Amino acid sequence: MILRGKRVALPPTPVVHARFEACARAAPDAVAVSCAGEQLTYAELDAAANRFAHFLIARGHGRGAKVGLCLDYSVDLVVVILGTLKAGAAYVPFDPAYPAARLRLLQQQTPGLALVVASPATAGLIESAAVEVVAPERLSDHLEGLPATAPDVPVTGDDVCYAVFTSGSTGTPKLAGVRHEGWFNLLNWLQIEYRLHPGSSNLVVSAFGFDLSQRSLMLPLFCGATQYLMASRNFDAAMAYRLLNEHEIHTVHCASSTLYVLVDWETARGGDALSRLDYVLFGGEPLHIERIAEWGGREENTCTLLHQYGVAECTDVASSYDLADTRPGEHDIAPVGRPVYNTEIHILDELTRDVGVGEYGEICISGTGVGAGYLGGTGLELERFTTILVDGELRRLYRTGDLGYVTESGQLVVVGRMDGQVKVRGMRIDPTDIERALCRLTGVRQAAVVPGESDSGEAELIAFIVPAGSGLDESDVRAGLLEALPRNMVPARFLRIPRIPLSPHGKVDRAALVTELGNRHVGRADHP
């Protein structure tokens, strides 16, 4: 089974910063970026980025170099990103929300790292004897003396523009490289398909290290719109909602769990700033549609919800689905739609043969969005990048490790991770199936399921539940699950928690749940 995205011609040199430069020429006085009261016009941002590009080139960090960025969200961050691209280099996010030990590991996993850009507030996290660390604030006098015109660097669509870390099946961080052509193709699809324009201002709400954040940062600058940034290292629902109220923001990109928090915030306070957005583009983890169904179905809600699927190795987004097309009860799992431009999605069996409509298989991606691979990678991880014959020609293919199928109407459905299953009493179980069933039960607001161990050391399932009220009874939860799931899929224990913890990327933080489990006595009953 192959789903084919629309074929759309790209420019001869599809590089993202060239589109930004065109926007700067068209509207030099328009506001490009705003953060904590500071803002730059397109002309000012273009000139500042050009100066930083000349700085990098003079240091020998031009085309093909990798520049680490450890900066909080700020105007300087956008300057440095664009300057790095203009120099022909690729940027690597070192998220300052991470612990220093994690950042040191990521530096070690970045082959050929040229230098790291940090601020006085983040430099202590990224101290390195191996590479130079520079701060834009301390370079201001030097940068002012550099040319404000664009450097003459022959960047191509095949060059790497950024690289982000993904966990990889080995547990060691892998650095996935994204090519200019793939990033341009994604942003071009978003602009055309959803009619984005200079009025389509955006608010970034996800952490800098998240692959989703890269398109969130660049899309408004690709369209000539204004980029709004939160002056916060971690997601802050109160600040995000305040900015949505204060500014004419039209789009937000986020993980599903972040959307739940924003919906809850709006529902509890009776606001409409989220409901008035043009688009929320979200995904990155299984969707519990019950969490947003009531809010999304309100008559006054004019926000289009785009449920998207993709992986960092293939430029973040491979498919998209408008949830307005979903009828209540139509799907057990909300679809993620059809492919973006110049992209094919394959559903293959273990012998890489196509499966039929409705049959489960591994989701694989080919086309323009397939990235440059794992930079400096070796071993089994690299085998995920392979080739396949499509329309008589060999194309690069990425095997995602996700399990899915295609509906009769041609929509992709993601079932879960092929390697995310756990074995309990000899049976392989996907925890996301149990989470979906839990979230359909009356009185369950949110749930997450993790593997644990019983007193005897046997594997068992633990459900963390956020109740919708005070009347949730364990026997009702267990009985409800037994009506929907086999007995072996019903968790052994149900633990009440006030909220599901989120990682800096806005996804469910399962590691924190495991830590919480360890903090509670294994044999103790702690039921809602």
C-alpha cells in the first residue's frame, strides 16, 4: 500500500533562508520577530543575520559546518539561526531546558561540531574544552563592523540545514540531519495547503530541542508573518495563553499533550483565544481525542485542528488530517491523513512487501522529506535508511518503526510503536491501546500506562490516572476496561496523580512516571 502526496515543483535552489530574504525585500518594515518587548523588522533581522553569517565564515565555519545553539528563546536565537543558514552551515539545537550532563552527552554525539553559540545565561550549561563557545551579546561591537549584505555562499537543496537529536532504538541519542530541500518542501506545503500569508503570525510554545519547533520557528518567516516567542525556557501555559490574548496570533504548533493543557486552561477560564486561532498543528504522540472533543465541537470554535504525523528523520511532518472530517465514533484511532507534497507513505510487511487496505504493517516514508541520515551514525540505526523501487526508480526510504494501516478512504492511521510494546505474561501489549481505552471511561480525564514489576519481580502494567472528579472508583475503572480489553491488558495497579508530567518537548514524560512509581512502595495499593 502506497499513499502518494501531490507532486509539486520546487525552485531550482530550494533553500529556506532565500524565501525569508524575499520576504525581507517585499516588506522590509514588517515585524519579523517579537520576544519580551523586543522586536526586529524583516530588514533589521536580515542585516543582523548577514553579519552573523560573515562572522561564521571568517572563523572558517561556512558551508558544511555544524554550529551548536544553546540559547533561550529570544530575538538573538532567530538571528543566529538565519545567520547559520546563510553561512551554509547547519545548526544543532542544544536545548537549555536539558540538564548540563545531557548537554555534554549531546556535544559528544555531534561529529565535527565547529562551535557553540550560548548566552551568559546558558554558557554554564555548555562549557566545553573541545570547541569554542561564543555569546552574541559579547560580540555586538565586532558584529556591527561586518557587512550587512548577504554572503555569497552557494547553498544547495541537498545541504544539511539543521540536525536534531532523536532517541533511537539503542537508547543513545542519534543526530538526524535535515536537508534544505526537505525543509523547504515542508514549509512550502504548509503555506500553500493552508493559505498562510503575512498575517499568519505564530507563537512558539514547544521546547527548542523538539523537531516540531524548527518548522514552528521558521514557517512565519517563510510566509512574511510575525514570529512571537515566549521568554520562558519551559512551557508555561499561563504565559502562552496571555500572549494569545494580547497579540493577533493565528497559528500554533505543539505536541498533543500541550494542546490538552491549553484546552484545559481555556475551558477553566472561559476564554476564546485558542478557539479563535486559524490553526493548531499538533501530533508527535498518540491522540486521546476525548480530551479535546467537547472544546473542539463548540459552535463558537473556529480553530482548525490538524492532526499530523512524521518523524525527525524525515523533516518532521509526513501527513496531515483535519479533525473536522471526523464523525463521532467513526474511528477508534484518529487518522493522521494523507501525505504532504512530494512524499510517499508505504505500509510494508516484514519482507518490505506492500500490504493491503486495512492491513497492519510498518510505516515507511520516501520522497523529498527523507533526511540526510544519522550524522556520524554507525550500526543498526543506519539500516533504517534504505532504498525502494518507486515508479521504476530507486528512492531513499526511511523505516519508521511505527505500526499503521490505511483506511478504505485512503487515510493513514498510526497504531503505535513496533518496538514500544511490552511483554506481560508472555503476551506483547502496546500501552497506548490501554491509554485510549482508559480515556474513554467516564471519570477519567487523562491516563498513561507504563510497565512495572510486581513484588515477585514479574512484569505488570501500571496505570497513572488523572481523575475528572472525586468520584472515580477503581472497581468501575477495572470493570470498564474489562468490557473493552482482554483481561491480560488490564493494568495490575491504578495510581492517582494530579497531572500527567510533560517532557520539555511537551510530550508525556514516561521517565518521570517510572520515577514516580519507584518513589511509591511496590506492594502498596494506591488506587483512585
